[in-house]
Amino acid sequence: MSQDLDAIDRRILNELVADARLPVAELARRVGLSKTPVAARIKQMEESGLIKGYRAMISPMKLGLSHVTYIELRLSDTRESALKAFNAAVRAIPEVEECYMIAGGFDYLVKIRARDMADYRRIMAEELSTLPHVHSSSSYVAMEAVVEASAPPLE
Amino acid sequence: MSQDLDAIDRRILNELVADARLPVAELARRVGLSKTPVAARIKQMEESGLIKGYRAMISPMKLGLSHVTYIELRLSDTRESALKAFNAAVRAIPEVEECYMIAGGFDYLVKIRARDMADYRRIMAEELSTLPHVHSSSSYVAMEAVVEASAPPLE
DNA sequence: CCTGAAAAATTATTCGC
DNA sequence: GCGAATAATTTTTCAGG
């Protein structure tokens, strides 16, 4: 499933994670190869799914989306069908930035990004509280973003 | 600080978040304008910092980085200088994908991405346990990624 | 503030070595 | 994998509404 990368691929990946719009020629210069092999390597990484795509990064703060809350959810029904229903429902909520199922008790950890506290309360009331099989929840409001999600470490 | 976007800017942003490499001409076609104003709008959003950049999205799983853990940290010293020292130290750990300071008790929530459990234990021992002023911690291991972080909702 | 088209620049692809 | 030539795409510019 996971593939091994040589040092060159890793450097190409690092560059593209930092700047998705680097031309192949510039990339080639930086890794010390000519364009042909660099283009081929990129294509291969795209086709293998290692590079999933290229996207613009936007500033949530500049959009007024600075209110981050983590919610711990406990379900009343932990059978496979209930989990599936919950997963599908939570994926349909656009304000859910992340959601992981946590080991040890069939809990979920959900990250919500909202405009402000009022917006968060609306999301909680209209979206999260309607999720299937939720038994109880605890909210953790972020006061400060020390490290914001960007990209996984390439090592 | 946060700026208002008209409907066109929002659509441009949505398209670029989905695909950072869309040519201006194609974007113009999709939003129903000519290239000139679309290029100008993109430039303005870049300069205002709303668009922070463009990056390749990679599959952590394909890289073998599928082990996600959330760690709740409590500090023994919550004076401003201690918090600053902690923040700086945590930012220097590459495996830290996210870190938020949580309201109500000066706790931190840290998200770690690792190769496997052994890798996580190494990170915990070598990196997290050396963070300044940490008093205690609890780990929450993710069993399943229901929603992976991608981009904040544009609404 | 937008249109449309021409011009200029950049970038990707191809191919013999 | 190299390097040059070719081909294609893309951005920038500008007169006009």
C-alpha cells in the first residue's frame, strides 16, 4: 500500500507541497536533474495517488473563520450499522474539518470551524445534535492556534 | 481584519481550493467573466493574504503515515513566559500536525501523525516529553479517519 | 469595472543520443 | 537520464464600452 520514495522523489514532493505551481524546469534545477525524469516522476506520483491534487490554501482567519472547537462525542449504539450511519452523517456537515474515531470506548473527536461562538452554537444545535446515536458530548474551545494543520511531515 | 467577499470571489476561491492549477481562462469561463477581472481578483486575494499559497496535497496513508494520535497536555506553569516557551518548542516538532491551546485550564490539544505505534512512542519519548512545563498528558489514538482535514468551509 | 483580442512570455512535450 | 527543438498553454496588455 505505502510506497517507498527515493531521495529525489522526496525532494520533489517537498517542493510541490511548499509550492504547487513550481514549473518542472525549476523543479529540475533544484533537484539537479533534467526536466524529462522530473516530469515522469511527478506523473507517476500523481497516478499512484501519492499526490492527491493541488489546492489553494486559504486563511480561515481572513475569512472570519477563527473559532475552532473540538467536540468529544460518545455514541449510545456502537454496532457497525450505527457507526456507518454516524460516519455518513458527519461527513455531510461542511463545518466539520476533521473527525476521527478514537480507540477505547467508541468515541469520536470532531473538529469544528465556525465564525464565532454564536455560529458554533448554531452548528451544534442544527447539525451536531442531529447526528445519529449521539449519547453525550463535551466541547473544547480553542483559545489559540499554536500549530495549524498544513501538511503531513515528509520526514 | 477579515474581508468581505462577493459571490464571484467566493466561486473563484472554491475552484482554486479544489484545483490550484486551473488556468485563469478556465476560471473565467466557469464564473462567467473574462480573464482580466478574474486575474485581478486572484491577485488581490493573494496580496491580501486570503490566498496563502498553493500546495500539493499528498496522501499520508500512501506515505505510511497513518497513525494519528491526539494528546491532551496539561502544563504545570501557565504564566505567559511558560506558554511562550511551550508554543515555540511545540512548533519545532515536525510530527505535530496541529496544536491548539484550549480554554478552561490552560491545556493543549496536540495532533501527532506517525508511521505506526512504535514511531509514535519514539516521538512521545524524544519530542513531546521534552516539551517545557508539561505536567501530565493523555493520549487518544485514532482508529479511523472519518473526515480528514482538507480546507475550511467557504460557506 | 468589464470585454475581447493581440502580443508576449512561460511551460510542457517530444525525440535522438 | 540529458539537452535541444518543438509544440502547446497561459499570462499580460491594451483599446474600447
